[in-house]
Amino acid sequence: MPIGKGFEGILGVKLEADYGDAIEVDEAIPFVSESFGNEIEKHADMVLRGKAGAGASIAGNTMYPFAIPCDLTYEDVDLLIAIALGAAGVPVANAPLYDNTYGLNDDMDYSFTAAVYKGVSTWEYAGCKINTLKISGEANKPLKIEFGGVAQSLDLDSAINTGPILMALDTEDDASKIMFSDLEFKVAAQGDALAGESAVGINSFELLVNNNLALDQFDNTGTVILEPQRNGFRQVTLNLTVPRYEADTYLDWRDADDALHAYLKFTSGDYMFDIHIPKFKIDKAEAPIGGPGLISQSINCTCFRDPANDSASFTVTDELEIDVTNARDANPLA
């Protein structure tokens, strides 16, 4: 009898042609864990029958929420990044690699099939839509990326994604892990070109994109969710930590309500992962004394659209854009 072992786990993904139509996965991603849920709403029987014991519950709708934390490499999760943001450009040759651009889109039209090999069986989730994308980093560590959302259906006995299909996938990284030390961070007032600014030191960051999808809407046509669509404004936030409190720059920007722009550029040889943020404002900047040691700063920011192209460095009109240079020679959303 097989026993499920975590180290044997493989998670494969592929873009779906139509929402909810399972497709054979063709690439493994560098996941470190997964928490695909398998939730069936149970409705209690509250009828009074002269007995202390309750009647049996009734099964209701099903939900398959998920979170997929991964190590962020220079190439291996491009498909999910493109799906989470909503748009991808045509790769441009930059020998020996290619330049790719992933940007935000108002419509969230893309879904993917995820198949997880667990030794005992393969769990196939169709109709996966990404609601949140979180990229985070901390000094002296590799970067992390996490995708959160919901799937439409689960099949434990799929004829499309079987154990042999998953075990045949290449699970080695296509590109190196992105290290925090690969980072160059620049920030300035929108009117000041970043090219002329000095790089700034930070010791952690977290970038969060919340697509604000409706994840739990049902109707009378079935017990599975309606396809998640945007249900309000997109939210993009950036949190930073500065290891040493040496100036009031961030406090002054906050107090003046200044519009800022920044990039977080990671490079390793010819590979690049470059996050452009054309407009953001600081909501909170703190430097509390936590004891006898060095005082650090924490900065919380909200990112905004820049329709007037006020940024002196970017032509991006949405809250962010991610430019990468890697070996992908095709648009992952095509």
C-alpha cells in the first residue's frame, strides 16, 4: 500500500483554453508546500424532534481554496505570475535570452489546471483562478512568492493527469533562485529620474497584489462556484523594512503626501527580474525603539495607477509591471 510522502510531491500546471476544462499539465513549479482545500459546506438539521440528538447534516456547495508558496527563480513561475497579473507581452530576443513583460489587466480571464502528485493519488484541480500574488524577500535569504486563489473542481481519478504524467515532468529549476543580495532598490519622488538616484538599502520587503475576486458566489445551476471575476478595486501594497534609522526621508515623504516611484531590480548574470512601481504613497513610516539595539524603520505603502505618466522613469500606467530576462521564448498566456 503506498504512503504519501512530502518529498515525493510534484505540482504541475498549465494554462487552460477554457475556464474549468482540465488540461494535461506540462511544467512543474518550485513549490515548497501546498494547501489546496477540499471544503464541502454542511448544513445542520435544526428541526426539533423531541430528542437531544440532532438530525443528520445535508451537504451543500463545494469550495477548493488554495495557497501555493514557492521559491522565486528567474524563470520557473512566469506562467503563474502572468495569470495573476493578467497580461503578458511578446518576448523580445536579447541573446542568448529573451525579454518578457508581465503587466496588470482589468479583466482576469486566465485560469490554469494544477495537478498534485501525492504518492497515493494525483489530485487534479481545474479552473484555478489567482486572487493574490505575494512576493517577499529578506536579507541573506532567497525570495519567496505565494499564489492564493480558488479552483472550480477536484478530480482524484483523472484520466488526463495521472501519476506517470506528473512523474515525467522535469522538477529541476530552469533558472537560479533569486537571492535578496541580487537586489538593487531605488526610490525617489516621481519627478526625479531613478537613474540619477543612489541605490537604497533595505533588509526586507513584501509586495502584495490583491485582485479582489469574488471567490464564493453560487447560483442554482450547481454546487460549484461561479467563475471568479473582479469584485472591486484591485489593491497593490508595498511594505519595506530599513535596518538602520539614519534619516527622516520616508517620514518627510509621508508627511508631505508625496507621490513616489521605485524599482526593485534583481540580476544574476544575464538574468533579470525587475519590478517597476510608477506611483505610490507612504501610508505609515515608523521607527520604534524595541530595546537597546539599533533602531529600524518600517514603511507601509499603497501603489496607484499613473495614467498621466508623471513618473520620470517609467511609462507604466498601472500600479506595477514586472520585466524579466530569461530563456522563455513564448508568451505564457498565448
